[in-house]
Amino acid sequence: MMGFFTSPRICIGPGSIEQLSSLGARRAFVVVDPAVAERGGDRRIREELLKDGAQVEVSRSVRIAPTIDSLATGARAASEFSPDWIVAVGGGSTIDTAKGIWLRYARPDLELSSLTPLIELRLREQARLVAVPTTSGSGSEATWMAHFWDARGRPVEVASRELVSDWALLDPSLPATMPAVVTVDSAIDALAHALEALASAWSTPLSDGLAREAVGTLVRRLPDALNHPDDLELRGAIHSAATMAGLAISNAQSGLVHAIAHAIGPRCGLSHGRLVAILLPWVMEFNFPAARDAYQSLGGILGAATVQHAAPFGDWFRQFNDRLGVPPTLAAGRVDVQSLREDRAEWLPYVQSATSFGANPRIPSSEELIALLERVSGDVRPAPL
């Protein structure tokens, strides 16, 4: 089967944000996470853009979990400013929001919820995009997808290869300011991306190499990065691994972990990364019979005995989660699992219609999916799958 590999230009290492002064931007619209702005994280961004004589407009009103409707305010501000560059500074939700604003600014005639990857958008006739991730997790700086919710809290995925940023600037000094819990949740989200891309039905040798390298870096270096949060070499390794995992899912697709997480996320009261971390060991156990070869390729990283069977494979990641303070089940994470059960008819179709559901190596029936969620819930002891 013929395929394509898509990537932004990537600048890596301390001082990467200095690349902003070389973009040739005339009018730069900066979309910054409010939490990052509170710590002055947009100051250096402005300084670099101003070095090249750009006019700069900063939007600090980003919603962390953006809805389709909430993008209208940012798009209206962008239209009034008429930028030739949009600069996203923040985590995955901020970068996705910038992508949504870019879409609405460049193509106000299109409804985001009705877009398909086959529609020609011509976004760069209006502006280009540079992503400056401040967390090491989502990989959105390297992907051609963006995730939103509609007014009823239902997931909406927008995908187009035109949504890949023109530049991704991986400066480890930015995630070094993040709290430990954000570092953990973000990094395990990246780990899930790498593991899902590796087992994806759409994987390629290029995505496999990136995914394995990301897994090795994250499992070996994340604990050290937490113990030495100011070590920029460690932070840089984690930051680069998250982008490698983002490239892997962008070119191979994520899987069932993310199909479930996007569908039930608004109902759980957990960060996306924390929800993904809880789901990950249980879904990998479920996938193991169909993804044995992919998972066994990790023997040099996790140990040969770990990758021989589903149970030790899942247990390895449960123990990894435990070392990092991640609860083992949804119930332990204080999720209202009974409410999830009662709302099953609402969210289950969104799991099964997600693109990542179709790329998963093992496609569960509705009954298998319900049984899997019962295992993850942890407030009962269902029969093994």
C-alpha cells in the first residue's frame, strides 16, 4: 500500500525559539495558554518576533478544552489583525485551538465539523503556523489533526495534512517550568501515542522507528527527569520523544486508548493525559493477541519476559504508572464510573466512529468494549477478556 510521511520543519534544543526571529513574519498572531501567559511564557516569544520587526498581537483567552463555538472569538480577533503567521504557545489543547483559529480565519466559509482530509483548504494563502509546545506530550506540533468538542461535549476531530505546522520549535526550557503532575500526564500521553502507533494497522517502517525510539526514551528517562526537573538535557530528551511520538501517530494513527479517551474525557473530570495513563495498560492487554509482534519488538527496552504475554506486559505499565503516582483504575482516580455506565449509549458510538478505533490492531465488539471499560473502572471484578 502506498503511503506518505508528513512532518513540519523542526528546530530542537535550548534556544530553539530564537528561530521565531528568522520567520520573516510581518504580522504575528500569538495564541498562548493562559497558564503559560501568567508565568510570562509569552514574553520571550514577543521579543523574538519583535527582533525581526513583526507586529505582534497576543491572544490570552484560550480555552483549555476548546469547543467548536469557542474558536469564533479567536478567529474574529485574527481576522481583525490579519496575520501572516499564527504562533501557538502551550500544550496540545492550545496548539489545537490555534489550528482551529487558523482554519476559521483562512476559510470562514467552511464548517469545521464537516471537514474531511480530502478537502483542499489553501490555508497558507492567508497565514502559516508555528507551534511552540510548552508540554511534552500531545505531539500536536507535529500532527495533522486537531481535537475539539461540540456544545454538547461530543468529540469532533478535524484532520487535514495542511494542518501540519510549518515549524515546530522544541525548546526544553519551556516544559522545564511545568509542575511534576503535568510532566507525568503529558509524557504518558506521548508514551501511549508511541505504543499505539507501533501497533497500528496503518504503521510503516518510518513510524515504527520513531515510535520505538520514543518508547525507549520515555520509559528510561521520565523518572530521572522528574527527579531532576531543571536538567535541560533530560527535559530535551522527553520533549523530543513527545514530538517523535506525535510524528508516529500523525503518520500511523493512534488507537483504542485515544478513541475511548476522547469520547469519555469530558465526563471524567481528569486531564487527558491522566485518563490516557489509566486506560493504557488495560487496552494494551486487550490488544496483545493482535499486536504481539509489535509489542515483542520492545523486548530490548522492557525485557524479554515482559513482552511474551499480555498479563506481564500490562502489569509492567501498571507498575510504571504506580511509580509515577497514576491511579490504577478510573474508580481509584475518583471518576464517577456509575455515571459513565448510565451514559454509555451517548459516548459508545463516538468511540466506535473514531478514526483511531479503525486503526487499532484489534477491533472490539460493543460487548468487548463494555467489558474492557468495566475492567478499567475497577469498582467491580468482571470476568477476564
